[in-house]
Amino acid sequence: MVSNLNISRRKLLTVSSVALAGLSVNQLLSKAHAQEIQKSVAFSLPMIDTVVTPDQGNPIRLNFNENALGMSPSAKQVAIDAIPKANRYAKAEMPLLNKRLGQHHSVNEDQILLTAGSSEGIRSAIAAFVKPDTQFVIPELTYGDGEHFAKIFNLKINKVPCLPDWQIDLNGIKKAVESHQGFSIVYLVNPNNPTSTVFKTNELELWVTSKPKNTIFIIDEAYAEFVNNPEFYSVDSFINKGCDNVILLKTFSKIHAMAGLRVGYVVSSPDNIKNIAQYVAGEKLNYCGVCAALTSMNDTHFLAYSKKAVDVSRNIMEQALSELGLHYLKSETNFMFHKSPIDLKQYRELMKQNFILIGRDFEPATEWCRISLGTPGEMLYVANVMRELRQKSAI
């Protein structure tokens, strides 16, 4: 697919949200209007002249929350350069990544555990705390891997109903823990998937730091780097303060755009890390992924550029949904959750006919649709298709 951000990092980082605010998608698609607003901003908006034209062989993939912008060019080159050495284990490089991650989270190296993506982190963290009469407490709508692995370990699944608009009910989850006589594993995804929303971290901190008996908290922050809400902050701050009942899960799949390279990690207390490490496959990460992760962490300009591209794409999608009168949740990630205008299966098929792949069903939110955010050029195409479908009364 054609790259849609033919613009320098510096320029994209200065995109003014004010310049985009209030513009209809039709205006954004208008070159004449682009030239007009060009007078009020420092540079050409990057998405105006680069609306993509997908086809059956190259659809716009908005169904797996992938980072459409791609990896940092420097990280990509390092991964390519590492291929001739990929016959070797990354035994020398993994400690370097471990150390770099410890610095990033202001913890010691023995508080970091590398995993093959966040999925291995989820599985191994649950496995490490399986006890008799353990319950696995989750919101009724959240990322499914936690529940998947909890079922494999024969844990009791306790799903707590959400508040309106699928907001996580922390008080309800707290009550579910307090009413259980045995051990509780609380699994929370913040920002949440598929809702793309966040809960206030300080509310969780009050509960965690009270050290509830027989409770461990697994907090999955796969999308944290996309958040704009100032009420969100990482639970690594809890760990820095000495909380030994928190396990933080992280991944290089999202902001770093390394989903296919499978690099993730766990942050927790040294004792928890030792415990969880028993259930990880020897930290055998792939050589190219480790090298790319090290380089990507240091490319802070590109990471900021990547986030800004997502911000612009989100703005385009918000405007389209607002124009069409479709209810959506405030997104703090690289995807959005909106009320489906028609039956979700039919909506998905209609978009597919226009070469756009959107999210699967998420029980019990069967009337809601998750759409990942592509590049700004991709989202302009999506927005235009949605407007045309509305004009045809198809949605």
C-alpha cells in the first residue's frame, strides 16, 4: 500500500489540531480548501493529496489494531541488518534490552522480564499465581486473551458488568474481590480494548496501595503510548513505590509497530519476576525483534511522529462519525469503538466490498464496531466511503 505521510517528522509534529477542528470530511478532501487553510498553518496538511485507493488485493486493514504507519526506519534497517545473524540466539542483545527497559521504567534490571509479545506475558503472569479457589476478575468487555488463558488454567471467571458506554466499573470489580474468600487475579487493560477508553489511574492506585488481601493485579498497558487523557498514568509508578501486588504488561506491537516481531515484557517486583519467569519459554525472543526494539526505543522523534499520525487519523474519524450522527466512545488508542449504523455483520460486509476490513464481533457489545486507525490518507478514504454509503442510504 502506498505510504501516505510524505512529510518530514518535524512538520507532522507541528500539525495543529485547531486547524483540523470544525472541518467536515468533505472540506478535508477538498484541495482548494486545503490551499486556503494552508495560509493559516506552517505547512501543507499531509493527508490532503494522498487519499489512498485500495483494491481487493490491497484492502485497508482496520481490523487488528496494527500500527499502519509502520516501524521506525532506523529500527527496520537494524532488523534487516540482523537477518544474517539470525542463526544465533540473542543472548548478548537481550540483556541490553532488559537494561534499557529498566531505565525507561525507572526500575532495576531484575524487575524486567522479556516475553514473546504481550500474550506470553499474560499467560505466564496468570500461570504464576494459580492457587486453589482462585477467581479471575475482569470487566464484561475487555481484551480476550486473559479470559482465554484463565479458562485453560480452570480458573473461575468473574465478569463484572460495565457502566454506561462500556466504562469499567472499578468499584464493582473491587466488590467482586472483597466478596470472594479465595485468591483473586484482577486483569485490567488500560486503555481498554475494544472500547479504546481509559479509567482514572488514581482510583486504581488507591485500591492497589491499600494492599487488598489475596489479590494480584495484572495491568495490560499495550496502548498506553497513544493516550492523551491527563488522568491516565502508568502503573509503573506503583511499582517504583514498592507495590509488590502489581504486574505491568507491555508490548512493542503498537506504538513501535512491531506486532509481527513479537517482543513484549513484564515489569514487577523482583520476586514476582522470578515467579513469572518459570513459565516463560527461556526468554528466547527472536534476534531481529530484539535488535529492532533496542533501536526503536531510542528513536523518540519517530515515536512522537507515529503518535501524531494516529492523532490526525483519529480526528478524521471523529469528524466523520459526528457528521453521520454515529455514537462513538472517546478514543485514547489507535482504534475507535462506535455504534454500528446497521447489523454489524452486514456493516462489515459492506465495508469489505469497498476494500475496508473492520473489526469482528465483541460480545456482549454486538451492536458496536471496532475500527482501527490507519494512516491519515487511509482514514480519509474510509470517511469518504462512509459518507457515500450514507448518501445511498446504505448505512
